[in-house]
Amino acid sequence: MAMSRLPSEALRQAMRLLGPGDANELTIRQAAWVARCVGRGEAAPPTSDDLTALAKYLHTSDLARGELVFRSGSAPPGVWIVRRGRVELSVGSGRRRSVVHVLQPGDVDGDIQHLLDMPLPYTAHALDDATLLFLSAADFEQLLSERLTIARRWLSSVAQRLAASQQRVIGLLGRSLTEQVVQLLLEEAVDDQVPLPQRTLAAMTGVQRPSLNKVLKDLERKGLIGVRYAAIDLRGPDGLSRILGSR
């Protein structure tokens, strides 16, 4: 994926996203946003010098829907932060294809694989037209070595994401398919809406669409959700939560 440092079109897009301000203000504001994404601890507040250093290394790229971000098995060239749109992470292909996760704005990827010197375990495609911020591997290493506050915040982000993944796996153990689907809907909902097509939800739960559709129709009959094209509305999130709490 070609990356360029704030090219004119990406700069205009970022200006629309972040509001008015000159190019220097824009890069600092993007850096502040990234710093918040990778850590919110009051124990390590970023200084203006931290933000300036981070802004220096940030690159941006606009992707069209369906465009490849990276392919599984490749060495991570750096770190991605989703600024706009969504990115789908998947493994396998055809009927064996499974969606591991859907990155939303503010989500980070590639840093753990880089730090562990391991290949990327999944393939990433843009689910929508998207804007990604990027730190090359060399710039990421330089940033962490130069700015200890940023390094501490980033370490906190890595720990939080690993803990969340662990809890998600533990939470699925021994659950019925209905409970797995309900948990997925609650986790992926934004403002009581899950903006994902059923084929993606089926891949994320590791089942065929007919099995997923049966669960969704049952939840819809109970008035807990509303199923529409490429999205699901949560009409009874409290009722959905009670399904998980009834074990």
C-alpha cells in the first residue's frame, strides 16, 4: 500500500475530518488524536514536544472500499491507525474464510506484530472508503526510543488490546451460538446499530449464514433486533444483555 506524507488530497480529506486550521496545526491535531487512541492514562500525559515528534512521523493514505491494506504472512511494514471508515481483518478464503475483527476509527494494528517480529496473521481490506494514518517500522522504533511518554502510552494500548482479546476468547467458551451472536452484536454496536452485513457476522462467528440467520430471526421475533440490509438495529440492548446474564 503506497503511503505519502500528507499529500494534497489526503490533506484536504483530513481537513474536512478535523476542522479548520493550517497544515501544521492539522498534523499536530492528528498527532494528539493518535496519542489519545493509544493511551488515555493521566500518568503519562503527552507534552507539546511529544505531539510534535509524533506528527513528524505520521503519514496518511486514502483507500477505496475493498482495497487491500496488507496481506497475511507478510512482515509488518509499520503501524496503522484507522482515522475514517472500517477495515476488515480475515483469515482463510472461500468457505474457510473467517473474519477475525473489524477495525473502527481509533483502532491500531501492526504494532504488536512488529514488536514481536512476527508476520501479520491476517489479511486486511477496507470495508468502506477509509483513511488510515501510518507509521513506518523505522519511524515507529525511532519514536518509541525518543519519546518515553509516547512509548509508555503505546505499551498501555498494547496491554489493553491483548487483555480485551483474551477476555473475548474466554467469554465465548461454553456459550451457545445464540449467546455468541448476542455478544458479538453488543460488542460491535455503535449507537445501537451494527453496521456489518450478515456474511461478515457469520464469518466472525465461524458459522454458515443459514445458522446465523436462524438466530437473528429468533431475536427479531422477540423484538430485540431489527434486521436490514448490511446492518442490524438493536431494539432491546438490555434484553440482549439479559440473555448473556442468564447462564
